[in-house]
Amino acid sequence: ALDREIVQVTTIPDNGAQHKSLAVCRPTWLPCVLTESMVMMFPEQENALRQPELITELARGHARGLEAFLRSRAAGR
């Protein structure tokens, strides 16, 4: 759900969601996600990240994705 929302906002190629045991996420008992929405080593993505409107929309995309995930989990119970 999060991947879908981020791709809609950024319009960059969808590399899909990957499930891994990430050191930054392991020490918590809470669900954890790490996103790399855009990469600064690509000049067009770096320039896009300088736009406040994109940052706001990217944050909204993250919120929508998390909300969709939580709603799907609540509906499954």
C-alpha cells in the first residue's frame, strides 16, 4: 500500500516493495518500514526534492499508504 502511494506521487519507476531484516528496524517490536522514495544521486530526483510541494505531497502519500495498510489489517481481524 505504501509503495503504491509513493509511486503515484513521485512518478519514478516502481522497483517494488522488498521485505528484508533491516538493522534500523530490528530493535523495535512495532511494525517498521523504511522508504527510499527518491535518490539524490539522480539529478532529476535531487531537483524534485528541492520542491516544497513535492515534499508535502510525498508526506501525504506516505500517510495515505500507512492508512491503507492499517485499514486492511483492521478489516482482516
